[in-house]
Amino acid sequence: MTISFFVPAHITGFFSIENNTDPLKNGSLGAGFLLDRGVKTTIKDSSEFKINVNQGSDIVINEVLKHFKINAPFEITQDIQLPIGAGFGTSAASALSLSLALNEFFDFGYSYEECGQIAHMVEVSLGGGLGDVIGQTGSGMVLRTSPGAPGVGRIESFDEDLFVATKFFGEIDTASIIRNPQHKKLISKTGHECLNEFMQDISVGKFLELSLIFSQNTKLMTDEVKSLVDYFNSSDDILGASMAMLGNTVFAFAYNESAFKNLNIKNLDIDKLYKKRQL
């Protein structure tokens, strides 16, 4: 038997850190979006236990396995379709897709939300993103209105037909930022201001505008990211651009794929916003 689950990448534009001693309530508020690439986890029968990951380590996998009591041998394969440590929420997608696959393969009987809660607790324990897992249960553009894990926090989703270009310049250690008191204070203050303004005008244009303001006011944007963001924002065919939180990565929106190809930027990846398949 073989079981596969896909979870889309999640990029945050702006956010606030909402810490809580309860890991299920520990999270963030903010807004982001999902890509049609992400992480695909496949589990199949095997005579021995195996882990195959196309990049990175098996730290997330081993942390997820602590929440499942499994005695039989099996094989895990993960296809991580975007760079890790780049603000794409790959560790959250890894944890969520694995939790869902294990649950179905071994018939644990957990609900979708319970699998999401396991993935969220893994993210919190490893110092990963605080809002990626719940964001990845949505579709298109995702607004996080209440912090925490799936079933605890709350989100709103908005499907849009948009193309997204991304360019990765290098890793950022998420844990070193979200656990730093000075970073946390500035991020949360700026994030709350952006969220309050966004709630008055929930639109693609306002999301892009506030994402840029957030990255500038929190002083998280690197020089190389700023240079490309400025270039994107100088083009009439680009709706807007900013920095992925938290990653040394640029993202930009456009209605047509040709808008990006015409700029002839090297090593630029182009995706569409992910839309959840209707069951």
C-alpha cells in the first residue's frame, strides 16, 4: 500500500508573534499566501524502516514520529519542492503532510485538525514558523485572525487567480528571530499595525503594500532583497513585491506569467496561488 499527501508552501507577508505557554495556542496573526508547490510525503510498505528526503535533514520527520506509536516497518519519502530556510514554510508542510499520511496509512483515526495540531506542536518545539501550519490548511491568500494550531486558531481564505514569482538569496534562521526579545517586540508592534489596517481593506493591493511596509519597518529586509523588490515595484506589469517572512526571499505578484518572463531575471521561480481541491 502507498499513501501520499501534499501540503502547499506558505509565505507570510506580515505578522505578529502571539506567544502562549500552551503550544496549541502559541502562534501568530497576520496574512500570507499559498503556492502550488510545497511538500509531498509518501508512505509505503517496506521490509525495513527507511527515510528518504530530497533535501535537508530528517529532524522534522523524527519529531513528528514521536507523536505516533508505530511498531511496523515502513518507508517515508519526502519531496520538498522549494528551498528550506527560505520563508516557504517547508518544515510546517513537512510536518503536516507526514502527520496526515501516517494517520491514513496506519488508520489512527485522527481528524484533519488533530493532525494539524500535531504538526503545529512540532513546529513550536523546533522553533519553526508559528503560523505556517494553520495557514497551510487554507487556500489562496490566507488571513490569520486568531493565533494557534488548526482547530484552535482561526483563518480566512481568499482565492485569487495570480502568478507569484520568488527568488531565494539564502537561509534565515527563523528561531533566532522569533525568540529574540527585541525582534519580537518590533515585529509584533508593526505586525499589529499592519493587520489592523489590512482589516479595513482586505485586498491584494493592500496586502502587497503592507507587506512592504512591514519588511521595511522591522528592518528585516536585506540589501539584495531590497534591490530586487525595488526593481519589481518599478515595473507597471507587476502588482507589487516584498520579502518572505522569514526568509531571504523576494516575492512578487502579477496577473500574467509573461510579466515576470519579460523582466528576464535569472533563477526566478514562477508559481500560481494554490487553490484547495474541492472534495
